[in-house]
Amino acid sequence: MMKRVLSLSLLFVVMVVTGCSSAGNESAKSGGEGGRDTKQESGEDLHYDGDSGFLWKVVHGDTTLYVHGTTHLGHEDFYPLAPEIEEAYEHSDVVLPEINMFEVDVDEKETLKMASFEDDTTLKDVLSEESYTKLSKIFKDNGMDVEDYTDYQPWYVESVLAQLNYTKSELTPEYGVDLYFLQRSLADKKEIVELESVTMQNELLRNFSMDTQVLTLENSIHTYEDIPAFLDLIGYNWIHGKNEALTEQLQAGFEDMGDEYKQAVNDTRNVHMADKLDEILQKDDGKTYFAIIGSAHVLIDPSVPGELEEKGYRVERID
């Protein structure tokens, strides 16, 4: 059950990365913070021992809010994180994840029912012949049969493909930053209040138009071999605080996925999260809150820190 819950959150990361291959290669030639040398591009020189991060602070009356842009996939060398981030967690009374993965009750039968086509349409009907053939080969190479998934909509098959992608990365969900803090929160008996829910994320995926579902799945199919290396690069850019490079990776992916995808996965969710954080700040209960959300939510406009600034808060970048 935990693996399924993790895949839904990671799906947003993997789907964004699928559009980054050509954009990433171009930025490598440009130099500067967004560039990468040949060793980094090939993965030979990537290392995950760093001390950076993405952390913002908001104070309203007697209430303090930290917003930490995380990564759902991580590496053991990430830890401990930058002192400012570790201290923000230590000082917090309440931890605010996107979802609390330890209190999710996923009804697998209901999920599969939600993922199924409502008529006689099959996956083969909506994908191009080339995409379906390549997907069949990917599944076969992983000991799976594409025919077992033919009755499911592209968004669900995309989540299955996402799991295959991140198992080939150097990074793993077990070392994801959100999971790291959630596990500590349980041990430290901190209050955990989720900003979203698995149901909300499922609904978001299933409500995409079929055109968008097909676009995202076919992008993932045709960049399948490249995605693990780009996931590794996301981890590298994140732990070393390469703000520009990481933003370019995420932004390029959103551009390739189309307006509907970015609006739903980034824009609408960011506004929703900022509204919930605004409600917390306005209560001014004197507590310290530590929000742990994916880095796209703090780097891609309309970002959560940007939305909070629009609401009149002074948002300070800490790290």
C-alpha cells in the first residue's frame, strides 16, 4: 500500500521530467549555474553529499511558518540536511506534508474502478501504434504484460510506468525528504496535518482530458530510457542548491506537458496550498509550522511563496 501511495506523489515528478531531455541537453551547453559538464551529463560525476535546500520563512504575529521545497526521491547522502532546514524542523510544532503517507487508507478496488475506461475503449485505441508497441516492450522487459493494463486509462498506466522509472534511478522513495521528515515527526510525536489527500490527487489525474492523458503517457514512453538519469540530476541539483538548473528542469517538463497539465498539477494546487497556509497564519495560534512540499511548488510560478507574498506576507528566503 505504501508503494502505491508514494507512486501517486512521485508521478507528478516523473511526468514533469519526461519533457526535460532535450531541454536539459541544451542547458548543458550554455554553461553557468544551469549548465552541466560532460561527466555530470553522463552521470559519472553526480554526488549527493551537499548542504543546500529550498527554505522560506513567514512570521505572522506569534506564528511562524517554514516552507520547505523538497524532493520525493532522495539519497542516503542527503542527510543530515542543511542546518537551517534541520533547525526549522526541530523548532516546529506541526508538520504539514502534501499527504500523510502513514495515515492513508487506499481502496485498491475503488482506485482500479476509477482508473478503468467507462466504455469499451481500450488503451490500444487511444495510443499510437508506435507508443503501444514500445510500452509493450517496456512492460515485457520488466516481466509484465501490457494486456493486463489495456482496460485502464493512460493516467493510471502512467503511474505504473513511473514506478518502473524511479526503481532504475540512484534515488529512492525510502530516502525522500518528505518521508524523512514524516518518519521523524512520528517518532517525535509532532502533529501532522496534510495539505492535500490521495483522493484529491487521484481526482486530479482522472480529470485530465484524454488528449492530456495520452500526451503525458506517450512522452513517458518515448523518454523512458532517459528519465532515471534526469531524476538523478534533479536530486543532484536539489541537494547542491542549484536553483536555476532545477527550475529549468521542472519548467521544461511543464512546457512539454501542455497548459492543462501545468494548470492542474502546479498552478491550482499551489493556490490551494497557499490558501491553507494563509488560514493557518491567520489563526495566529502561536505555533511553529513546517510545510514540506515538492520543489516545483516553491520554484514554478505561481509558487506557494509567491502566493503568500501576494497575500501581503513578508516571505524570507532562508536557504
